[in-house]
Amino acid sequence: MAGDVIKILGEDDIRRSLMRIAHEILERNKGARDIVLLGIITRGYHLARRIGNNIKLIENVDVPVGALDVAPFRDDEKRTSSSEDRSVINFDILNKIVILVDDVLFTGRTVRAAMDAIISRGRPKSIQLAVLVDRGHREFPIRPDFVGKNIPSSKEKEVVKVKLREVDGEDGVFILKI
């Protein structure tokens, strides 16, 4: 039935997923040294801030967190010629381990644009990808390093919507049937 909404993750599920991702980031990188978090504007940035707060709780280390605008680097219809770069990155990424954070990984086009945006600012030691939701259907050979939840979904008949309290007033991940 078109118009159905199914809640996949609630507030507690998101909190647990982000704490697990923080632990996985620290384990893979043997601590927080040289790590910076770049969240893709809008929801990716808020998720990156939460992961940064979790790392602070676990390691008692403040990890730099920045907001990355990918609009000027897009190669699809979402790009506009008047796209002003709204990124806020108040730290150097040269030789850092950049953890790129986004809410949903779908085709990979946003992540591809994000990698271009990162490289335009300097050469990191590495780029790792953390996403709250991986829904598949890649158009580029991009694989996340850290995933909150894999949600197999129909490319044509479903939309995955992430809501965060900082933006939407509530936390949740929903599948909308279209």
C-alpha cells in the first residue's frame, strides 16, 4: 500500500549504533590519535558530533568535528551553479585519518562528491566511511567501513528517511513506501 511508513530504528537503537560505531572506529585505528570526523551537511554532521561525544566518553579525547558541504562537488542533478561551499572545518586534515560520516549510503554519489571535497582541502592519511544506514544500490564502488544498520530496500518503491532531534525534533529511521 503506497504511503506506508515503517519505523526501522528508534532513539535507543540509534544511540546504541553510534556508540558501537565509535568503539569500532577506535578499535580499527588503535585509539583516537590523528582521527578527525567530517559529517556531511546536514544530518551527517550531527551524527559526527554524536560519534565525537561518544569517543570523548570512551577515550576522554576531544576529536575535531567538522561539517562538510558536498553540493559544490556533485556531478548529478542536485548540483547548482550557485552552490556556495557551506563547509565548516576549523582544523587541518593533512595526514589525518578522516572519518566521513553520513546518515544514509545509497548510490554512493554523495560519498564520491565528499571525497573530492576532502581531497581539495589537503591529503589525509586515509578516509574511512561511517554511515547510520546502508541501503545498497551502489552506482560507484564504495563500501562503508562502519555501519549502524543494513536496510535492504527497493530502489524504486521505497525511501529511507533518517530523522534526528537536532534537525527534526525526534530520532528515528523510517522506510516510506512510495
